[in-house]
Amino acid sequence: PIEIEADRQIDILHIDDAIQAMILAQESLSDVCGEDRHRVYNIGRGAPTALTQLAQAASVAAGRVVPIFCEKAGSTFYMSIAAAKRDLGYVPTSLDEGLADVAAWVQDEEAVTS
């Protein structure tokens, strides 16, 4: 079973998005930053995902039924990725696509260790 805060929402980052952002920043450094070469970007999906939604989607992606128990109310945390989209051309992976990647990786790992 999964126990989560009922209303908690977070921004989720797929590892491929982190890599994509670093490559885009490197390629765009002189165009975007000029000579000062200092700029900070938030990288994520740029939208909150409810932990209940994440748990349900992960369960579906894994092809397993997992009981989900909601506890107390939670908080919301995410940041704007507008500057990274505008300046770097950053495009985050969708939640479903990211979870499908994780489920495939887990299945591959289970096959190797079996």
C-alpha cells in the first residue's frame, strides 16, 4: 500500500528533462546570457501533480493494483519554467510518458535480477 498526504501536490522532474535542460543551457549560454554568463532557470514540469494522481498513474504504468491510503492534508510546490521554455526551448516530458519510462526500466531490472 501507498500512504500519502491527501492534497499534496509537487512538481516532478524526469531525469531526461534534467539532462535536456543542461544541454540546452550549454548550447544557449552565449546567446542567452551574454558576457555575464549567469542565469538561473527552474527545471521541472512547471505544473503541480497531486500525489494521489502520481500514485494512481504509477500503479497503472506498472500494471499493478496498489492500495492508496490518503492521510492528512498536504501542501503544493512547483515553480515556473517559463524562462527555460522561452530562453532555452525547454520542453518537459509528460507525466504519463515519464512513468511509462520508469515502469519499463523497473520491468527490465526485474527481468535481469530474476
